Amino acid sequence: MRILIIILQICLLYIFSYIGTVIQNFFHLIIPGSIIGLLLLFTCLCFKIVPVKWIENGAGFVLSILMLFFIPAAVGIMNYASLLSFHGALFILAVITSTIISIAITGTVGQFFGKKAIKREDDQECSKQHSHSS
């Protein structure tokens, strides 16, 4: 039964991707349809149109096999060995630099929102104690 639920949730994720592609083709947008579908899904999750439990297990499964989606691209790069041998060091430097920058930005944003969440909890706790003592 769990496998069937995961399959249905992946189908729901695919439907959002498909709708995004249809929108992109209909309006001739330069943004990829998959990104439009992702934004639609995000909007539906934010407004609680689609509950998280409807996609949670399917999204977790897709994330667990995410690396498999990159294998064709990695194999395709092997056709351009001359390009890699000449610019390989620059590619590696660009990947390492962008990874470090991404980690730094993600960590900074995570700490920022973590501090805001703690402050909000403290404010709520303080207001509860203040209202109980009055």
C-alpha cells in the first residue's frame, strides 16, 4: 500500500510539472516549465491548497534517488574530453567556488531564520506568561 501511495504522490508532483510546461508553452515564457510547476506547487503548499502529506513520501523518495537523474548528464560530458582536459581545472574551480558560496549563503540564511524563530517563540512564551500573571 505504501508503494502505491508513493507512486500516486510522484504522479501529483509530475502533474504540477506538466501544468508548468503547458503554461510555459502556452505563454511562450523563457522560464522552464518545470520551474513554473515548482512555483505553482510552492504556492499551493503555502496557501494550504495542497497539504504537505499529499506529496511528502513521494518527494522524499524522489530526493533519495536524485543522484540517478544526473548520471546521463555526467556520461554526456565524457563526449567532450578535449573540452574538459583544456578547461577542466577552471570547471573544478568554478564548482568548488560555487559550492562554498552556496553553503555559506545557506548557512547564513538558516541561522538568520533560526534566530527569528527562537525570538518569536520567546516573545510568544513571554506574552503567555505575562497574560497568565495578570
